[in-house]
Amino acid sequence: MKAAVYDTYGPPNVLKLTEVEKPKPKDNEILVKIHAATVTSGDVRLRSSDFPPLFWLPARLIFGLFRPKKKILGHELAGVVEGKGKNVTKFNIGDSVFGTTTMLKTGSYAEYICVPQDWKHGVIDLKPANLNFQEAAALPIGGMTALYLLEKAKMTSGQKVLIYGASGSVGSYAAQFAKQQGAAVMAVCSKPNFDMVRSLGADDLTDYKTEDYSLLKDKFDIVFDAVGKTTKSKAKKVMNKEGVFISVKMLTKEKSEHLKKIAALAEEKKLRPFIDKCFPLEEIVNAHEYVDTGHKRGNVVIAIAR
């Protein structure tokens, strides 16, 4: 099967399209024919080994000190179950599924992957019926991260929420969740993305390139750093006395109930993935180069099965 493999850390061109052995499912695994994957910030960070100085060595010890241990990147996927182990009870051959590859030995930049029906770090479930594979692949990580952090902040109806980086993957989902729950949403992003973010539910918008959000006169109950590029000390300048700061830099956990919830919301047309660009697997380097520019909106998808 074809897979995008990397043997060394570095720029996008370290990713090479290669023929590798097709995996065989273990007793507790399903074999998924992958139709779509994505380029997440996690993929880019692992490929380049771009970790904060304090975490650089621990990250390298986990993911590979001199060379990457996980040769195939890709943190989320959507596809069809083509085979399964004898102990699998949750899925049947022919099921359309979506989910993550978190802490598995291989990722989703490949034509096939074996995924346990249950494991400690990641999740997989039936794909929302009304989404195509590319849309479904873009849903798990951004959607679950936004949901987890907003639940952590205990967001309620009537609150005012500022989302810094609202046009990114996590931010685009956070804006939708906040609006659904009756919050007033202030979106911070660049002006060319105003229409996109407004379509997802933002009430007010601020262009971070021309205005410092910390100087806004409004006060907010929640400030959500959806791109990891602001600080709690800066956010405090626009937070209420009991305000809460949350950030994608915080530890999160993937939960089956969260994946089921975002799938249900998608089927009810209350949550939608925003796809900026879609690249075929053969153009994986171009996809990573585009994400490296820092200007992607929503999600960048990799089309695999066609």
C-alpha cells in the first residue's frame, strides 16, 4: 500500500510517498481503508520537531530522540472497515468510521490502518451519515479539543466568550459550540477571515493584525486561546473577575462520549467542519507546506481513497 513516510525530522519534503506492507488486524482491531486524513498542528509539530524548549527533550524521548519512532503521520481519519479481528464487536465490515490515531504506532497518511476498537488514548466511531469522508476526517481532533476545553471552562448560556484564533480548526468549532449554547462570541482573527467566522456564529470580530484584543473595552467570561499564541496574563486584561482562560496548550483527553456528541451535532446540522483546502496523498508535501505558512482556515484535508 502507499503511505507518506518520514525517517528524519525537518521541513515538509522529509515526507516521502512509499510502498509499505498492508497491515493485518489483530484480534481487537479493525482494518480501515482510509478515504481521508488531515494535516493537524500536531502533525506539523511532530514532523519538524518544533517543540517548546522546555518540552523539547521529553518530547524527543517519547517520539524519537534522533529519528521519529512513528514513521507515518496523520492524527485523524475517515474510512471504511474492510476487515476485523475475532474479538471486535462494535464494528462490522462495510461500516463507515471516523476517529483518531492518537498514540498508535502508525498514522493515517496511508491507504490502510489497523485501529483497536477501544484503546486508552484515542477514539473511533461510526461516521456521521450526512458528512462525506473528507468532512468527517476534519471533525475529531478540532471538535473534541474545543468541546473538552469549553466544558472545562463550564461555559453557560448568556456568557461572553472571546476566541483568539477563531478561524483555525479548534477555533472554528469553538465558535459553533459557544453560539449553540447561547454565548455571545467575539472572534479574533485576520480580516480576510471575517466572513468565514461570522458564518460559524461569531457576533463580533477583531482583526488581530490591526487591533490588540487586550485593549478591548468589553469584559469576557471566557477567553479561549485556540491557537496557542496568546497568554493568560494578556487575556486577564479583558476577563471578568471570575473569568476563565483556556488554551490549546492545556492537556486534553479524547473521550468516546465527545466523539459521539460531535457526530450527533454534525448529523443534526448543528456543527460543520470548515475545509480550507484538500490535497491528494501524492501532494502531502504541498499540504504541509501550506499549513506551515500559518494561514490555513479551518482544516486541511488529505484525500486518499478515490
